[in-house]
Amino acid sequence: MTGTPRRVAMITVHTSPLERPGTGDAGGLNVYVVEAARHLVERGVEVEIFTRATEGRLPRTVELAPGVSVRHVVAGPFDGLAKEDLPGQLCAFAAGVMREVAAHPAGHYDLVHSHYWLSGQVGWLAADRWHVPLVHTMHTMARVKNAGLAAGDRPEPRGREIGEAQVVEAADRLIANTELEAAQLVELYDADPARVRVVHPGVDLTTFSPGDQAAARAAIGVSADDLLLLFVGRVQPLKAPDLLVEAAADLSRRRPDLGRRLRVAILGGPSGSGLERPRWLEDLAERLGIADRVVFRPPTTRDGLATWFRAADLVTVPSHNESFGLVAVEAQACGTPVVAANVGGLPIAVRGGVLVDSHDVGAWSRTVERLLDDDAERARLSRLARTHAESFGWGRTADSLVSVYGEAMESRHGLR
């Protein structure tokens, strides 16, 4: 069994590819799974995605796209289960996956590709049961997150660290989003370097493309004279949207001329530890006296997101950790400069923008001020942004995945 797989089982236990990114547990992983699967089909690879059913009315199987199906597996109650509760449902989920596949003949799948450590635990069992290779993508890692926690945020539990280490040892190939993540797998989890491959995520360059800023602003109700700072993502301490709000307040105090025109848009919903205080960001804006200049919007469609990117003067990614930073690449694909924290994969994702070396409010405030004052520099970064984003197409990601899949199949066929 070598070459290109005919059919791959993708596993994403904790979040469905059908969910809209930006709230709960839906984020870049969801985008990755959807886009990778669609482009794998174009390369002759059928993809079946297994995810946990969170509603009783969901069909057992949904066709996401020709050649890509989503299979809903019942594991625990539909409502009221947080991601932290899911380790107790992995046995039920694995049993559900096995029942789904029992009707198929042996060899139905050529490979299992799991996403996030919970899925890796199930993928480990499934790959072993079906005698096929396991390819695993971490997306985030507990030991990395715990090393860069936001103030007051909860550390990831030791049980997750142990589970991740087990998946690292079991996988035939590990896919890292960046060279830094590959090094972290080796250094923090003792991964075999020979089994680690770097595959950059991609961006939909058709949906995310430059456009008319005036038209975009008219579509979302932003004045042509406003200075729009945009945050897109799950509202939780890890993503640090509070840093943007504090920097905007500091800038407004120091530069009333800019402050009067400043608008901050938060596009996303509460997630993670942010669920414990769902209004924490609104309360912060009120305490800082800029509530009238901060707007909160729920997650939107991909086309709607592109409109917001085109409307913004700057897109901010102040996260304490990002394995890659899809939002940053999508914004740049629209020609919008990015201000991002110099952490994780963001130095790879960002070229059309500025990296900030700390989470100091003053440093962020001054960086934003400098860019808002300099139209020529923003224009230069805008041109660079689009050029950089064009190097991250999902087609290239899918080509690399097919290559890694082939390696994993050849390795298992030859050695086991």
C-alpha cells in the first residue's frame, strides 16, 4: 500500500467542520479541515470526517462537498459538554466510529488523519484496528500554551499533556504548521524528527481578496472617516482581545484627534475561559471609557469576514499563542496590514504588517498610532500583504498532505 490514498478518515472530535469559526471551540482548525478536505478531493482523495454529534436533529451523514462527507457520532449528551469534559467520552466516540465503519469491507480507509489531541486518541485506536497509518496534526499543544498563559487564564491539565505525548509516540507522521512547531514537538514531546513534517495551512485566495474599502465600509455601517481596528476570533484570554481594547483606550487618551475617529470591532464570540465571564470585554471597554467606540459582532460567513477585512485599516492578532494564525493570512490576502504578537507561527504568517515583541499596552498603542499616522506605510504593507498571502494557497497545502500521506503509507507498508 503506497502512493496516494483512495480514502482518508479525518477525525475531529471536539468541533465540527460544519460549525462557523469564531465562537465556542470553532476556529482555525475548522477552516483547516474543511479546506484541506475539499482540495484533497481535487487530488483524487475521498475524505470522510468523523465528529461528535451536538444536536439530536443532525443527520447521521452530511455531504460537505462532492467527495467529502461529515459523519456525526453520538458520544455523550448533545448539550452541556465542554471540551474539558470530552476525555470521558472518547471511548464512546471510538465505539461509534467503529460501528459506523463495521458495514464496510476491510481496507475501506487507507489512512487516518486526526486533528487535535482528543481526536488523536481516537485516531490511534482506529488506525491500529484498521491496520493503516495515523497522521496527526496537533493545532495547539498544552506545553506550549502553558508556557505563554494570559494573566488569570487556566493552565491546560496534565492529563492533556500525557494524552498528547501518547499520540506523538503513536503517529506514523506528525504534521506541524511551522518549523517552530516542528521543533517544539521534538523538544517538548520527544517526537522522532524523522516522523515530523512541516505543512503550512492555506488561505482561500478567491474569497479573501482585495476590494473597495468604501464599499466594504458601507456594507457594514462604518464611516469613511473612521479609523477601524479589527479583531477576529474567539473571545478568550488566550486570544488577548483585551489588549486591543486597552491599547485603543491608551491611544485615545494620548491622541484625542485619533481617538475621536477610532473604532474597534470585535468579531467573534466567547470561548474557553471567556465563557465564565461572557461580558468581560464589554465591561472592560466601559471601565476604560471607550464603550461608544467598541462594537461587538457575532461570527459571520466567510464572505462577510472578507468584507470586514477590506473595511479595516488594521487587523490585530494580539494572541499569547498561535500555532499559525489563519486570520492574519486571510486579512493580508484582502490587502489589509496586520499588527500581531511576535509569538508562535505568527512570524511566518505575517509579512504585510508589524510584529510586536511584547503584550505591553504602551507598545501596542504606539505601534497602532505609528501606522494610523502613516498612510504611505500602510499602503506599502498592503501591497506586501497580498503578495505574501498568495504563497499560502490551500492547493499547495493539499499537495503537501498527499505527499505526507504517501510517506506514511509506504513507511507502514514497509516496516510493519
